[in-house]
Amino acid sequence: METKTYTMRVSKLVLICVLLFNTISAQENIENDHSPIVEKSYLKLPKIEVIPIKDTKTDKNYELYIKLPEGYSENKDKKYRLLYFTDAMWHVEILSASTEFMLEDVILVGISWQKDIAKDLKQQYGDHASRFTDYSFWKKANPDHPKLKFGQAKNHLTFISKEVIQYVDNNYRTDPESRTYFGYSLSGAFGAYILLTQPDTFDNYILGSPLSKGIIPYLSEISSKLEALESNNNSTLNVNVFIAYGTSEKEKAEPTAEFINLLDNKTNLGLSIQNKVIEGDHQTAFPMIAVQSVAWLANLLKDGSE
């Protein structure tokens, strides 16, 4: 017992000595450092407006990240095309930079995750917790995530189509005939859901790495339920679609082909589809997919073929 006590005392003494030495060294470094003390700040992306918006149906709070193009305030009579994107915090920087160089005359509209998310969900999943519920179109409970209420895609799409788009059109000089959606991963799957259920919400769809084998049965079921309604609709809607995934995501090839087949069987859709496989995995392919999809969109809008 005495040996144990002695060892503990020695350990405490060593620790105190180390802490004291570090404190003295730090003080000496401060005294010898004549550089001015600078208070750090955080860079805010220029020209991006952050606007709070409420989903009046669900009482959930979100934000819109809106970037107006150069010359917007001077060109009073000009109307601008729009690029909407979800997972806004993750996508705003690369889309802002890409459009700055390749697609100047477009208004960017980012839709944030739910801002007033429950504390326990935020602690467990982070600030992006709402994406798992808002973008999912399957209501099957996951035993690994019992607190998440999957299958809210229909509500979130209603919020976007009825409130977000209306707000943007009412407050900015927009061209309602030219709207594009950008989504990646789960928000790309949400874009696939929009394209299948309400394709006229947007004119162009950019879907990055959106599909997995487990998602296709849900999309197939949705498509089957819509067939009866579509058979009575003689009008044809022309839509442009960019779908891409990484070369390492070999498991994406089959579900992507199955989804494209679902779209081809929709008689009310006149489709132009660009399907690309881009070097990288789910993470590393993302930047190139974002840049290449903006280049695709720029050429599309330039040619006026949308």
C-alpha cells in the first residue's frame, strides 16, 4: 500500500512539474513574441444573402442562401435563370465558384437544413439531421435510428414548390421558365424523387451519385402508382437530366440504369439524359461532378435547348 501511495505521489509531482514547466515556457514565448495580437474573424462569402423562411405547413424553419449575379442591380429589365440546390451549406461554395466562371447570369438559391432541429437529433447527427427525413421518400423505420421519422420528401417538396419558389419569384427578377435543381447523394435521391413525381418543378436536374439498390424499389412503386394518372395526360414535358457517379462506385451502375429505364417509360416526359461516370469515389468524385455539371448546364442554357 505504501509503495502504491508513493508512486501516486511521485506521479502527481511529475505532472505538476510538467505543467509548471509548460506554463513558464509559454510565458517566456509570449514575452519574447513581439508580434501584434490579432483578433481572428471568419470569411463570409460575398454577395450571398441569408434569408429565414418557414415551412408554414410543418412549422419548420429554414434559410435560403441567395447569390445574385454580377450586374443584377444595374440590369433592371433583365430576368435571370435559377439554380436551386439542397444541402446548401455543403454545396454553396463550389457552386458559387463554378457559376462565377461558367454560368454568370444565374441566381443561386440554396435551401438549408432545418434550423430548429430537436437538440437530441442535432447532438446525434449534427446540423444536417433533417436531411435524413426531408429527403427520404420511404417511411420504413430504421431500428438503428429510431428517432428519425423517414419519408418526409413529399412535405419538403411541397415546401419548395409552393413556398420557396414562390418567395424567390416574388422577390427577385426570375425567369420561371428556367429552373435547375442540384442535389448530391441523399439530396440527389430527393431530386430523383422530384423528377419522378413532379417533374415540372424544375426544367433541368443535376443528380450526383443519387441512387442505391435499396432505393429503386421505392421509386418503382411510386412510378407504378403514377402511371394511371399519367395515362390521361396527353401533354409532354421536356426535361434535361445530368446523372453522374464515381468510378469506384460500381454499385451505382445498375440502379442508375434502372432509374433511367423508369424515366424512359414515362410517356409524358421528353427526356435528354447525360449519364457520366467520373473518376473517384463517393467523396472524391463530388467536386468534379459539381464542376462538370455546371459546365453541362452552361452549354445547355447557352444553346437555348432546354
